[in-house]
Amino acid sequence: TQLFSKSDCLKGKRALVTAGGTQEPLDPVRYLGNRSSGRMGYAVAQALQEAGAETILVSAPTDLPTPHGVSRVSVQTALEMYDAVLANFPNMDVIVKAAAVADYRPASQSEQKIKKDGTNRMIELVPNPDILAELGRRKTSQVLIGFAAETENLLANAQEKMHRKNVNLLVANDVTKPGAGFGSPTNIVSFLFPDGRRIDFPKMSKLEVARNLVGEIANLLGDCNK
Ligand code: CTP
Ligand code: CA
């Protein structure tokens, strides 16, 4: 009989993680962005790699170093992230969508720097595709993990997203709590499952959250009998 060490749990599995906040250009020097630091997604990529998975990190711009042993694909916009994720999706066993994807992008992008003229301005926005929802529609045997950062009605909103996007596990966090969410080294999360199960975690480092998540991913894949 073979004893699996925890660090080998996901050996032979292929994982893709998205991280960071997409940037949607307005002109050559400006973009619409969000406060995501990328830390949660980078921690998940590190934890998956440590558990033995071959890991691709599709990352919007961040200040973070690529975790050791992880292959990084750099993107800027939601549409670029969509293309990179969809191209890799059929070969993956696990997908974790930790990125903060812009829901909208400017309807047009100025080729030249927009000049001020002292008047009011409107920016027309058009919807970006929902990458996770698309993966939920195409899913065959993949384990699909979503995130939901909320500022109100955390569990109700998160539950609705879990079902709408057809994910196997949704990580919910209330970004208004001190020590949770954007930019923080720590997070306070709940894991929600489609069968109604829920696990509430106390405040812990994003790497600890990531390691707990990888443990649940191993359970969902049916590997690593504990
Ligand atoms: N997501 C995605 N593509 C988008 C928007 C969101 O893949 N265009 C993913 C995120 O990576 C995250 C999950 O969907 O895993 C939830 O993102 P969130 O912004 O919380 O949900 P939305 O469906 O965009 O709803 P809203 O922003 O209106 O709350
Ligand atoms: Ca959104």
C-alpha cells in the first residue's frame, strides 16, 4: 500500500487560477480598475503547486512575484483573461477564479490621450463576458471554484452566485470586515457547497485560506483519502 503525503495530493492534476484585477483601457495612459491586489489568487496558485498540481496562473497586473514552480500568463483586460482561460479550460482538472474581473469596459478606447476641456464627461460602458458563468456552462468533469466578494447580504448573494455560475465550491468573503478582502494579507471566508454545506473560517492568512481550499479541492476530486 502507498501512503500519500499531503504534499503529493494533487500530483498529476492540472490547475488554472486567475488572479488580480483586470484593467480596462480608456486611452493609452488610463484605465478603469479595481482594488484587487491579487494576493488571494497567488496564494491559491502556490498552495496548488505545493500540493503537486501543475499550475497555470492567469494574472491581471499585480506587484506580486510569481510563486515558485507556477507558470504565469499575464493579461490586462477581462477579454484577454477570457481568451486565456477558455483556451486552457478543456485540459484542466481544477479552475479557481479568484480574479476581480471588470464587469464592464469602456465602449471605445481612444487612440490618443483624451484631452481635458473643462466640461462634464460621460463614459459609455459595455458588459464584459462572465468568464466563470461560461465555464459553468461548459463544465464536464472539472472542479470549478468561484469567489464572491460582497459588501452586503453576504451569504444570500454568494449562494445565488454559486447556483447561477454552476460552481462546485464558492468562497465568500465580506470585504467590509477588518482583516478581510482587498489588499489585506488575511481573509475571513466561508466555503459554500451546492448541497447546502457551509464552512465558516476565522480570520487567517490568505495562504492558510488557500491551503484549506486545496484540501477541499482534493476532496472534490476524490483524491487523497484523509
Ligand atoms: N467573474 C468572472 N467574470 C466576470 C465577472 C466575475 O469570471 N466578468 C467571476 C469572479 O472571478 C468570481 C465570481 O465570478 O469568481 C464572482 O464575481 P463577482 O464580481 O462577485 O460576481 P458578479 O457575477 O460579477 O456579480 P456582481 O459584481 O454584480 O456582484
Ligand atoms: Ca462583478
